[in-house]
Amino acid sequence: MCIRKLAFLALSLLAAGSAMAKTPAAACAASQAEAADAAVDTLNSWAAIATFREKFRQCDDGSIAEGSSEAVARLLVDHWDTLPELSPLIAKTPALRPFVLWHINSTLDTGDLDKIKQNAAHCPNGMQSLCKSIAKAASKASSAP
């Protein structure tokens, strides 16, 4: 009987921990969502993306996330030459890397995803790991249903 209780307790804690891992640290207040929505239109550099992630990551869902994804795509498609600016930002804030990669997703235009894959094949020196991850994310997004 004691083993059953321990097993139940362990499973309950595991389930609770899993649910908590998916819950944002803070909820997005309506005023924050409004500010995040407005900020999406100003995401024209990697520094702006980093600042947005820091200020509004709790609001990065739905149409706001789609806008963030489009901003990441525009940088990767139209301003690939700025990619070296991303590296020191990731070094300073490692959570920026998965944020950027998460925004390379199936909401993006397939032509943009193809161009991102092409650009990733021409990687700036010292950024091969990031470029490989970018290409992988674009390939995964392209094959998503």
C-alpha cells in the first residue's frame, strides 16, 4: 500500500511540474498585450527582438507571436547580413536563441522559409551552430502540416 501511495505522489508531482513548465512566468495583462502588439511593428533589428523578448515574452502568443515570427523572418530573409549582430545578444541572453528559433515556424510564408534555408547555407564565420539550427527550424516549419 505504501508503494502505491509513493507512486501516486511521484506521478502527481511529475504532472504538476510538467504543467508548470508550460505556464508562463507571468500572465499577459491587457495593457501589456496592447503594448506588445504595438511593439511588434518596431521589430526591425536583432536588438529590438531581444528587447521585445525581455519585455513581452509573456504576451508572445496568437497574433502577437505571428507578428514576432514575421519580424524574425524579415531579418533572416531581407537582412541576413545583420545575423552577426545576433551572436553577442545570444551570448548575453542565451534564452534569445530558442526564442528566435521558435519564431521560425509554419506561420511563415513558404517562400520565406525557403530563402531562410538558402541563407543559412551561407553562414557568417563562427556562427555555424546557429545557422544549422536556423536551417533545421526552417525545414521543420516547411514540412509542418
